[in-house]
Amino acid sequence: MNQKIFKMGLSTEAVSLYLICYSLYDDQVTISSRNLMDRWNASHDAMDASVQELIHRNILQKIISDGKNSIYKMTDDADWITD
């Protein structure tokens, strides 16, 4: 986990989602909307907004989606948009 995530001015929810993504990655579990929702404790809309915030800052990238479930990957922190 990169501590830089805490200094980027992201919403609390987006940081929480990043921590969940990292936990899935660390456990070698696919980062998918389904797996994220299993661990997310707020609304689906809040999760979607947080996913979009992480995508906008290039922290998370959508790889594929079938409309019901999306698969994501975390990017290298050198590629994150910090401002």
C-alpha cells in the first residue's frame, strides 16, 4: 500500500475503497465490482462514485465489464494524477 493515497485530497470513501482494493490485491483476489461490494459497507451509489474518483485520478483502471460486474486493476503510483 502506498501512503501517498492519504495525501492526495481524495474523499474518505475513495481512500476506503482504495484500501479495500489493496486488500483484495494482497489476498490475490480479483478486484471486481462484485468483490468490492462484498466488502463495502456503504451504498452501491457511494461505491460507484468512489470507483469513478479513483479512475479519474488514474489509481484504478477498468479492464473489462459485462454490464453486471466490472474488473479493475490498480495502477503504479507513478501514474497517479496527484493534483
